[in-house]
Amino acid sequence: MAAVSRVLRRAGARRAFSAEPAPAYASERINAATAPTLMEIGCRDIFDEDHDAFRQMCRDFFANEVKPFHKEWEKAGEVPRELWTKAGDLGLLACMVPEAYGGLGTDCRFPAVVWEEQSYSGCTGPGFAMHSDIVAPYITNYGTEEQKQRILPKLVSGEWIGALGMTEPSAGSDFANIKTTAVKDGDDYVINGSKVFITNGWMQRRATGVFFLVNFA
């Protein structure tokens, strides 16, 4: 994964989010039973040295760019738009998008690292998981070639934010009871229905974004 190596080299050169020297990672994994905590980097053998370096970058990002400001963002009810482009610049968004569309083309363990490190930080504000690991894969796997070329690079960079409108007044994730319809009308679709709890939907008011609906005709 050449793109991953480039991101890690760039992060190692910049160390933009930490004053600490870049750590050296052992080729042998730390036995989880002897690690001080399970948060110790390198203590699980499903990951390798690239994942370790990526994890350190994620940990620094959440510790320095998110956690100090999270209470302020919770009070405001949103995270700043710039946080998304910072995360995109480091390759933290939509990691599994193929390189042909601007992504890193990683395996699923890289986004798992992002999820874990956000969890460890205790910061729930940034809706990266919905954006990266639900919306982007829909477009990667089911979008047209035109849609992939137009949308995916902007999701990877954080310029656009993926949102999902699934929950309805009469149905949550119960797809069988979703009432919203999408009916083709020429080159367009006419969408008729109601959605609530639109994850990342709030961010769409201040930026061009992808508003991704799950609808059944």
C-alpha cells in the first residue's frame, strides 16, 4: 500500500500533532497479557508496524486537535468544519477508498484504528465513522463510475462530509417499514418522505456535502 507509506512518511516528517519524538516500533508484538494496558501500541497481533505508526498518528491527532476543544464543541453543538480537512490531510478519512479515487486503499484494520483511538479519547463529536465507513463504502461499492470520481476524492479530503438519512418517524433501522420513496423522473429522482436523526446532517448547512439517503421505491 504505497499510499499508506506516503502518509506515514509525511506524518513522521511533520509530527504535526506531537512534540514527542517518533517512537520506534518493535518487529515482535507485545504480548497482550504482559502489556501495561490494552491501549499499549503494538500489543495485538492482528496489527503490524504500519498500523502501529498510523495509530500513533491518530492518537496524537485526537489528543491534540480534538480532546482539548471537545467541551467547547459539545456546548456549541458541532465541531468546526476545519477539523474534517485536517483529518483528511492526514489520511484519517475513508481509508479504504481505492487509490484511484484519492484514498489510501487500506484494509479494514486502518479504519478500525481510527474508531478505537476516537473511543479512547472519549470524544464523540466528530462523525468520522459514518462518513468514512458507511457512506464512502456505499459509493465505492454501488456508485456509478461518474459518482465515484466526483464524490470519493472529496470524502477522502474532508471537503465533503458524508451524511446518512435512515431513521424515520415510524422506523429506525427497520428497513422493511421505511416509507420514504424515490421515484425516477427523467434524469432525476423525486424523493418523498420524512427523515429524522440524520447523522452528520447538521454539517451540511455550512459546506457542500454528500447527503446520502437510504430509500426504497
